Amino acid sequence: MALDQNDIWQPTVDHVARAQVTALSRRLGVSDADQLYDLSLAEPERYWREVNAFCGIRWSRDYERYCDLERGAPFPSWFVDGELNWVDTILDNADAADRIAIVAEREDGSTRSITYRALAVEVRSLAAGLLRIGLKRGDRIGLLMENGIEASVSLLAIAYMGAIVVPLFSGFGTDAIVARLEPCGARALIATSGFPRRGRFVSTAGTIAAARKELPALDLVVVKRAPDDPQAADACGGTHDWHDILAPAEPAPPSERMSPNDPFMVIFTSGTTGKPKGAVHVHGGFPIKIAHDAAVHFDVAPGDVFCWPADMGWIAGSLILGSALLRGATLVCYDGAPDFPDWSRMGRLVERHRITHFGSAPTLIRGLAANADISTAPDLSSLRLLITAGESIAPEHFVWFERHFGRGECPLINYTGGTEVSGGLLSSVVTRPIIPAGFNTRSPGVAVDVLDPAGRPLTGEIGELAILAPFVGMTASFWQDDERYLESYWGTLPGVWIHGDLALRTEGGHFFLLGRSDDTIKVAGKRVGPAEVEEILVEIDGVLEAAVIGASDPVKGQAIIVFLTCDGASENIRSLAAARIQERLGRPFAPRAVFIVPQLPKTRSSKIMRRVVRSVYSGGPTGDLSSLVNPEAIEDIERIIRQE
């Protein structure tokens, strides 16, 4: 087949022959990825039975059928009457026992590694220790820890004992932590006392202590004391030492037996209104979807070396852990700044550990490309596949990553899913041509399409990315908030999940994402709802109202822009607003600009029109303004932006 001018990568005969998606296709008796996708929707019972076998998912009791829709499409029951604990698939893999499971490199260059056999011992020992101090099945346990072996062991131990992990970004401030642990009634927090960043120690002890005062239900805090500052945890008061909990006092019990529909994780994501939403993921959903995607899209096989630097507090953390360990690969973790001491750090990570699969958010790719002479100097010859996800990527950065970091020899897999859906809705496979910034397939098992407002499929036109049927990996709901879950995804078209992304499907079957159709902001791949930021701003004396938008940013993808109305404008309020956001939500969310304006555009029902503010700031069309009660606010905002 001739190379199309739009293709950045074409599969070779060898790529197709040795691909995991080819092996799964042959197992199911189909010839290629397109037929595999069709079969996954036409015969889902057969498809998921073979996926479970292909991925080696350990079931303690086999299921009878893959799905029950008695409660309706938004609330499916998966793998009916089956029993499993997804952690068993990792710990009971006899073929991998002596293989390195995790390599953790710290910012100072020190490393530690652990085999699958030793990982099983540590996970079981920590689970036993957590049970020993009074935690039990069903308890919600926060996890605030930099990426590495301890964070991985902690997440697996929580699931092993039947409890529910609540991941937290290591850079969160007190308010963001409380906003996630309080709604789910978290009983415990496993945290680090601090970590190195750019050669300096960042203590989290004060943040933990402050959060604890606001969380009366938080009975227990387990702290991993950082070697850089072993006394830092003392500031938390009344904590257990992580390593003491790990020390075996008695034989570890077997893993807890779980229904496929029992939760193992509540992970919060921000929406456009209200508090963060706690997406619930279950033992028979998220892990099976991730094992599937790691094989089908990331082409991960036992013995591969997988690295995708990400914080354990975001969905990427657990996704990356599962992608490597559920496939019997080696996971390489890095807990420092990606450009420390310089932009060769990621390349040297690849070179030192002979990484075969490397994933990156577009934010990091932009940084690597801007420092290409340094970032590509190390030996990158071990790389076989690249991944990008987390936000939209510009074609020029996609091409640079594949051509330079990947030497023009590695397929670059674009991948999009989300906190609420576990893994991919759209992605690519290594057996089809790849177009810059595009997706060459829909993920098997997910009936996804691009629809117009009436629910009609679109080709060659921009529409809403929509999911037409329940799918393995979807959230079971929001934690104790079915109404908000239904409103967020199922309220637009009957029986259809509207994901909130604008998308385009080409005549050739490729897909492109064109941004969010709602107001959610993605800063360096980290999602935050404007309401969450606005609540912080209106607490400032003198601030009357706030509107927060996301604007395109060449480094972060999007940056936070703040508009305030105040009782007496002053420069002090502007600087205080910026500092307060950074203090409460964390450094990555510091706003790029703060504007004080006379008024904000509102509807007759007093709803602030962020869409209009965003359009005015970006210079785009403002669209229908018929619902505005004060259209003169647009001129005010335009004038102030021009002045500054």
C-alpha cells in the first residue's frame, strides 16, 4: 500500500504479524482490527469471554453472562454472578514471578526495583497491616503520594483488602483534598510527608494536618516519611508510619472476594458546575478495560518496559499501573520534574531502563520539542511505541514526537477516554496507518460515534462524541449521586452517553477531537471545573462575583483566566486571587491572568455566561446573545482586555 501524504506512520508486515491486536483477532477468527471492532459490538458475550482469557484475568468464580441491563443503560451490572479481586491478576501471575514488576527512579537519580514475587509480598503485607489498625472492606481511603513503588503497593493493597481508594494529586492544596475526601466519607488517608521537586524538598505535612482538622470522619492517617526530611511527618500528629504498617506481624489474609460490580476506586473529576464529581469504578470494569486497551491499543506484551510519567492522583496513574502490571510488563516510575536537571531527563530515563513503551501528555511533548537538541540526545533506540493522551495535541507536536523522539520508527498512539470511562473511547492500533493528531479506530466494545444535536451520525462535520450503549469500564455512577450522573451524561439524548467532547469523523474512518463542548478546563492534562475555582475567589474580601475560563496555552494546553467583579478594584485583589488559587488548589492551577471588570454577562436567570466570556477573551464569535440581560458587559470586558 502506498504511503498517503497525510499518514505519519504505516505498519510494516512485521508490525501487523506480531501485534497483540492481531493475536486477539486471530483468536476470535477475524482478519483485522475493523472486523474485531464489528464483532465486539455484534457478539459482546463472546468478545469479552475471549478478552478475559487472552488477558489472563483471574476469576475466583466464573461469571454467567457479561452484562445485565435490568436497571437500564446507565446502570449495567457486569459479568453477572462472577467473583474476582482484580489485584489477583497481577499477584498470581506465576510466569512473571521473577520478572521486575516496578522500577522507581527518584529525582536525585537513585532507583529501586521490585520483582512481581516481592511485589506480591509487599501488597499482602500492607493490606494485612491496614486491616490490623482497624480498616476494613468498603472503607474509603485517600491516597496522596508521589508515584513510585510505595504508591503502587498502597493502591493495590487497598483494592486487595476490598477497600476503596480515593486518589489525590500530590500537588493539591487543603481545600482540594477536603473537597474529595469529605463527600465520600473517607476514613483514612495514606500519604507522603513530602517529595523532591527541582532539587528542593516539598513538604506535605502542613497540608495533611490542615485537611485533617476539617475532616472529622478521618480516623487514621498513614504517612510514608520522606528520607529527605524524616521529621516532616511529625507535624501531622497521631499518624502511623507506612513502613511499620508494611512490616508483617502475622500472615496476610487472602484477597477479599468481590463482586465484579463492587467499587475499588472513587476518583474525583471536576465538572462545569458544583463540587467535584466522584466517579465510581468497579473490580469488573476499569481493570478489565485497561488490560484490554493495553493489549489492543498500546500493544503491551509480557516483558515489555512501560513508562508514562504521571501523578497517581489522576486517572492516568491507575491506568498506567494497570497497563503495565496487568500485562506482565515492567513499570518504570519517575517522581520528579521531567526537565530536571535539564530536558534530557526523559531521554535518559528511556536510555537507562531500556524502555520500550513511552507515554506522554501533550504538555510534556511541547516541552521536549522546544528543547529538541537536549531532549533527543540520549539513546532512544529501545523505544518501540509512543502514546499521547490527556488533552488534544497539535499535529506539529504529534509529528515531532513521532519523528524525533520516536526516531520515525515507532507508532504514536493517540488515546482519549476520561476519568469517567476508564480507558479509551477513541484510539489507534499499530496495524493501521496513523494520521497526525488523529485516531485510527474506535475502541472495541465501545459503540461510539459523532452525532448532531438530533442524534444523527455525522461524517465530515463536527458533532458531539457520543456513546450509544453501556460499555465495560464506564463509571458505575457518581458516589451517592445518581441524579447528577444521569444529568451529566445521559440527559441530552435518551439512552445515549454524551461525553462533552467535540469530534470529527473523516470519510476514511479516522477521528479527531476538537476540544470540550462544556466549560471544563484542562491545565497540563489536569481537569478542573470553573465552579471549583470560583468558590475560592468569592471568599476573598471585596470580590463580588467570579468567572473562570480556560484559554489556549502553548505550554499547558490550557491556562486559567480569571474575571472578577469587586467592591472597589485594587491590584491587591488581583495578586491575592492568583495566590489564593495556587495555595488552595496547587501550583499547576495558578492563573495566567486576572481581570477586574465592572460586570459579567448574565442571563435573565442570573447565570454567568462563561461561554461568552471565553469567546470575548479569545476573539472568537460570541454566538447567540439573546438570553443576556446585560449585553453591554461584553464591551466592558473587551475594553479592559485591550488595556491590559
